[in-house]
Amino acid sequence: MDIFLMYGVYYGLLAIIMGLSFFLFTKAMSVREKNIRLAVFLFSIGINILVLPISFFIGAMATDAPESSNLQIVQGFLFVQGLPLFVAIISLILLLKNKRN
């Protein structure tokens, strides 16, 4: 029973992550041409959600050595997640700037 629960949670979380990112990708493709900045924002959030498990894995592998500290997990996480996070922040700024005008 414990094995079933462990694999159920693991694959359940992966299914939720994949489903949410697929939903955001399809939502970004269905946005009208007029609001292209919203589509870019939704697409960048979808990329962030897809890259999130990989970046946590790389960050955890960086702390595997006994002499490593918490700084290595942040460096490993940002090594993978840095560019998608930067794109999401820029698209959010452009989206908010567009709503004010």
C-alpha cells in the first residue's frame, strides 16, 4: 500500500504539472490576435511549469555532496529555471504595462 501511495503521489503530481502546462499552452493558442501579450505570458508560465520539476531535480543533485550548502540548491535551481523565469517576468511587465494604457 505504501508503494502504491508513493507512486500515486509522484505520478499524480507529474500528471497535474503536465495537464496544467498543456492547458496553459492551449489557452495561449486560443487567445485572439489582439491580446498577444496575454498569450506570451500564458506560454511563458506554461514553460515555467514544465521546467519546474527538472530544476528542482538539478538543485537537489547539487546538494548531494556532504560539503554543499543551501546556496548550491538555489544555484542549481536558477541554472535551469533562470531563463524561463526571466521571460515570465518580462512578459508580466509587458502585460501589466499594456493594461494601464
